[in-house]
Amino acid sequence: MNETPSQDCIPLGNRFRGFCPVVVDVETGGFNASTDALLEVAAVLVGMNHERQFFCQRTIAAHVRPFEGANLDPASLEVNKIDPFHPLRIALPEEEALQKIFVPVHRHVQQNECTKAILVGHNAFFDLGFIKAAVERTGIKNNPFHPFSNLDTVTLGALAYGQTVLSRIAVAADLDWESSSAHSAVYDAEKTAAIFCEVMNRWEMQA
């Protein structure tokens, strides 16, 4: 769990019509949210200071134990380099992993005087789909995220930099990018959050 030094923040409630942006990345055992395993989830809480500049405030993450009967596509595991059953991999059941994320997200939503979290992601429909499928499997009632609305850095990257691939957007935004670290939920979530903040800050400066 990573945190930046505390900054004086102003609530985000009026900035996004009551929505609180939370950047999420998942790593999975395939592309089908209903049948394939959720293996990692990371969330970055975003704040806004008194100069109306966005910044990455805190990262929460969990390794997730594949649900019973989950599909694990070897091609996906080759990309994300995850061994779901490695003896040193400290993984939580889906419900515990989601609650580890949801509890601080709920608190963040309340602190920012918002009504709901809105998921920010790169190809956000993918991450939101896996979160929703895991929520349905586990019967969790306190999902803080809006069920279908999201903010996508694919669109923001195309608008601000003419790029749609996460790594290329990061380079265009003068952010460090290490290919060897990509496809980790924490790394990708933090880079996505940095891009989101960078684009939003550029807009705020021009508004």
C-alpha cells in the first residue's frame, strides 16, 4: 500500500457531479469476466489540492485467489507473469480482496463529499466488468463503483496526446515507463492514475 505525503485537499464532490474518480487495474486469467479468474486488483485514490491540481494520493492492492472452477488461460498468464498457485503468493479469496479495496474507497468517497465512486481505467470497461462479476459471485452488497459509468484514459490519451496505448501515452506525457514492470495491477494502475492526473491538470490550467 503506497501513500504520497499528505496534501491539503478540497472535496471532489462538485468536480465530477458527485462522482469520486478511483483508478483501477485488474490482472486476470483471461478476457471473460464471468468465467476467467480475477488474479490482482489495484486501486489508486486521487485527490485535488487547493490549486485544483490532481495528484495520486494512495494505492491499495490485493492478490486474488482464483474462484472455484475459474478458467486460467495460459496465454494471459504468459503476459502478466502470474503463477496463481505460487506458494509465496499471498492471495486472498475474492470477497476479502474486494473488501480490502472497497472499504478505503467508501471512506474516500465520503471524505470527498461524493455519492459514488466512478472507475477510471485504461479500457475501463474491462476492469469494471471483472469487478462487477466478482461482486456478483461473492454477493457483496457494498460495491462503491457506479455500475456502468466510467472514465477511460484511452479517450483522454487520444485527446491530449494522440495516443491510445498506455505505454505510448505515458511516454508522450513524459512519464517513466518500464516495460518489465507492466502488466502488474499496481504498476499499471499507478501509471494510469498519473496519466489521468496529468490530463486533468492540463485541462484545469487551460480552463
